[in-house]
Amino acid sequence: MSSSPKTPLHTDSQPTALELAQLCRDLAELAQQHIAQHRPPRASVLSTKTTPTDVVTQMDRDVEALLRDRLRVLRPEDGFLGEESVDHAVGGTSGLTWVVDPIDGTVNYLYGLPSYSVSIAVVEGQPDPQHWSIVAGAVIRVPDAHLWWAARGEGAWRDGQRLACSSPASLGECLTGTGFGYDATARLAQAQWLPHVLPKVRDLRRIGSAALDLCALAEGALDLYYERGLSPWDVAAGQLIAEEAGAVSRGLHTEYPTSRMTIVGSQARVDDLQDILRRVVVDDLPMP
């Protein structure tokens, strides 16, 4: 299989997963170039969302508008679900919806830390993770333009190399990624889970971009990942990339990730971590 499909996007029929993946990649590269060319020497906060620390920058808004406008031209009948849109979701008639996080890791972007990305996925079905099927996705790390992508049934790739997630023999061998929410009460609860998780795994890593966490897992740079409070645009592309690399994605009590919990890794290790989290996570915490 070629790692760089160049077939044109169908206009008179439903496009293939590979064609949609190519468009995800093209859009991700367009967004990366825009950010690289227009990032100010010091980014500033435009507004906040759930808390004063949950920030939005002008670049978040600009990149989402850029991608939305481009998709209106290329795929006018598709729906759109974006983090920064006022109503988040706009319906379409094709059965496909584009799920976009214009900057995943906005705080890293704000501070000039290199771990931030653009995440673009296209899903089939209702714009709800419980009901959709992720068809294709791409994640690009903005500072160095490294690009991960996947098409359903066609594997996961980074810079021309096919990816395979790790499968450690025990939970204790798992380098585990996680993240923390912005709500103070939820953050305190997440900290209280750590004594139950940290002694059981190799170590924890906190990158600050869920999309990059999932891409790291897909290529074996992380073995396991869990986080509470994620939105669909945070994980859609990364979830597919991880799954096409051999991982499974679960919620706390569901067979699919939810805002209540996302757990990703090899099947056996996800089962191990899910068992721990089910015993310590209270399900009535504040959510974004």
C-alpha cells in the first residue's frame, strides 16, 4: 500500500476512506502552515471557556474558520463539528461530518511549548461518538510538521512509516499518558486517582495534547493512555490512528470513549487500567 494516496476525491459518489484520509492530511498541512506563518512572537488569550484557565486564542478561531471555509468549497454537503464554533455542530446531507480541533494543546501554544497539534477527522453517522464510525483522520504537530494519519481498515502512518502500538506484558511496564481538566474540583479528583494508578504503571507522562498522546501511543512512545473530560474533537482523529495501529479505545463502563473517561492501549492493559479506575472514579464530577 502506498503511504501517500493521491487519487482525486470523488465528486459523484461517496469517497473512499483513503481519499478522505488524503483530504484530512491536506487540511492538516494547510492549518500547520497557517499557524507557522502567522504565529505572533507571543500569543495572547482571546477569551476563556469553562474556567479562566481554559483559554482560547485568536489562532484557534482563525484556523477553525480557515478549515471550515475550505471544507465548504471541497465538501459542501458534509457536516462540521468544531471546538470553537458557536454551535459546535452544523448538519450536512452526505452522512459525513468533519470533526476539527484547530489547536489541541492551546496552553502549550500560548506558552510556546512545542507539544500542540491540529486534529482533523471525518466520521460517518450521527455527530456523536456513541453512534459514529470514524472513517479517516490526521494529526499534525505544528512546530515540526510531523504528520500522523489513518484510514479505517488501511492502517496508521507517520511520515511514510506504518505504525504499531506496543503490547507490554504487564501493567507495571506501561509508560502511561494522561491529562487533567480545568475545573478545580475535577482536577482535585483526578489527583486523588494518582496514588491508585502511579504505583501500578512504569510512570506517567503529561504532554498537554490528547491528540499527540494518542499518536504517541500508536507509534509505541506511550503504552497506555487515560483521561477524563475530553471532547469528541480532542480524540476523534487520534482514536482512529491508535486503533489502526492495533489499540483498543474504551470508556469507564462503555465500549467506546466518552467525556467521562477515555482509556486507550492494548486490550489486556486497557482491561487492567479500566479495573483500577472503575474502583476509584466517582461518576458525578463536574464536566466541561
